Amino acid sequence: MKVVIQRVKEASVAVNDREVGKIKRGLLLFLGVGQRDTSKDVDYLIKKIINLRIFPASGEEDNPRKNISLVDINGEALVVSQFTLYGNCRKGRKPSYDKAASPEIAEKLYREFLTQLAQTGIKTESGVFQAMMEVKLNNWGPVTLLIDTDL
């Protein structure tokens, strides 16, 4: 699995001009599922993401040291499915998505990810699987990280 993590002050996602998910301070997560991914990858990512120490302590927003987690700030998460994270652009001009999971497997693991994240107590919002979406965000920092469970 691959996840692009963006620390945000707010973010939202819309489908057909209708907002389907919105969060305040927290993380925008773009999630891609690969062919070899399993529930173990979901477990690993959930634990890693909610405990990443990438937020400043309250009142220390100007301090470059980031030492508290999403859990610590009672933050929120917006999860957007994005198979294009598995786009391979090494050859030619058109990305190849050979390593992306099939839609059936990807949706199952995406839903599992959403369920587990919500079960941690994090307010969890999401986009719509396989839909054309418009994502808006106010990146805070900016802070953008990538986690790949295959590495």
C-alpha cells in the first residue's frame, strides 16, 4: 500500500459538485492499494499514521519541532482512494498501472482501512471509491509524507 499524508488545517472532497467529506485540523490521506497488499498492510499503516509525531504542541505552532500525533491533537482524517499512486512512469509517456490492485480487492482494503481508522476514535471522512473527485485542502506547513509498505 502507498499513502500520501498531508497535514492540513482543513480539507474536503466533492463528487459531482456535492461535498461528501470534510475535516478540520488533521490529515488528508491519499491511499493506493497494490496487488500484493493485505490486511497486514492496513494494520501497519493505521498504527503508523495515527502515531506519527508531525504536529506542534498547542501554542507552539511556530516551533519547527513537531512532537505530537494525530491522536494527541484529537485530529481528524479524510481518506481518498487513489490508484494512480501505483502509476509507473518509467517507460513511455503513459503511466502503467500494472501493480495496482483490482477494483474489488482495492475497495475491500480501502473499506477495511476506513473502518480500522474510525475504530481508533479518529473522526474519519472519505471520498467515494472509483469516483472522479475534487479535493480541496489547506496544507499546514506544508507537511507531505509518503509511506510505502513495500519498501
